[in-house]
Amino acid sequence: MISSLRKYKSLDSTNFQENSIRSVFYKIRSIHFSHKLTLVYFQIVIDLYFTIKLYLPLYDPKAKSKLIISKLN
């Protein structure tokens, strides 16, 4: 009787440990997935910022319009 109770208790604790490990694993996976999305959005914002910072000084609407006018003449 006592051995069967010990066996049941050990099985129950093992099952509880497996469930808790599984729940932690699922939580980590969900956090990891949302973290990936956050990193992707952050990377897009950084890329846009540096692209605009790099190409905006090169864009001069007056020079561009002068070029178009000189081609028309």
C-alpha cells in the first residue's frame, strides 16, 4: 500500500513537472515569436531611418527641376 502510494506520488510529481516544463516551453515559444516580430519591425524602422538619412541630402528638388527644364530646352 505504501509503495503504491509512493509510486503514485512520484508519477504525479513527474506529471506535474512535465506539465510545468511544457507550459514554460510554450510561454518561451510565444515570447520568442513576438520578440522576433518586434525585432523585424525594429530592423525595418532602422533601415528606413538610415535610408532616408542617406538619400535625403542627395535629393534636391531645385536641381532636379533645373535638370528637367534644361532637357526641355
